[in-house]
Amino acid sequence: MKIEIRQVTTDNLSAVLALRVAQHQTSYIENTAQCLEEAQDCSLYQPAALYADDALVGFAMYGRFPGEGMNGRVWLDRFLIDEQYQGQGMGTLMLDALISYLDRLYDASDIYLSLFDDNHGALYLYQKFGFRFNGELDINGEKVMVRSRHTNEEKI
């Protein structure tokens, strides 16, 4: 399967805006229109369209944010798989590709994300990839998780 992480452009914008999560997930993540609006307001956010064999299956938003550490923090701020592609292993495939992509792009030792800990599906997926709670809360009250490249390399 060919996995691609593409920029959101005028060519794929309407398809990105049409992405939807399952109804029970809507309280956990903003829709793509809200995400793209945030990316317009803050140039540190990088929205991305996630493709499998040329089919748009999901969306992510990431960036490096100044602050803690010499180079700031790399955040995987949004990650969603369209409802019609859920339950097919796409979350695992896309998260694996995103982690590799962010590692190459930013050469960061840690990747951060946040979630509500009652989002059991996302929590399971993130833990499978080595993300662990670090005791912090983000500005929305979500629990912060971090994946350290060094910790995960030691486990292999």
C-alpha cells in the first residue's frame, strides 16, 4: 500500500473538508474546517492530507512550537481517520507514517500530543506507538503524551 502525506491545497481542499469522524468521536477532535482555520491563524501549524493508494483517508496537523527545550516541541496536534476508513488498520498505518515523517522533518527526539484520556481508541493507538502520559495538561485540559525516540529505540 502506498502511503502519502500531502499538503492541503486547492486541489484537495474540498475532499479534506468532507472528512468526518464517527459521531461518538466528535467531542474529541475539531473538524477539518476548524483545524484549517487555526492553521491560517497560526503559521506554526502544518495541515496534512493522509492518503492510502491515492485515496484520502485522513487528516493531521503538526508543527514545531517554540518554548521548552533548545528547539521547542514537535506536536502532532490533530490526527483523524475518516469514518469510512476506520476499523481497517488505517490509523496504525497513518500514525506510523506520520511518526517517521516528523522524525525526518524535525529530527526531534520527542513528539508530543494531547488527548482526553476517555478517548480509549486513540489512547490505545498512541500507547501502541510508545506515547506515554508525562503529567502535563494542555490549555484545553487534555492530558499530554510524549513519545521519545530514544526510549522507543531501546525497546527494539
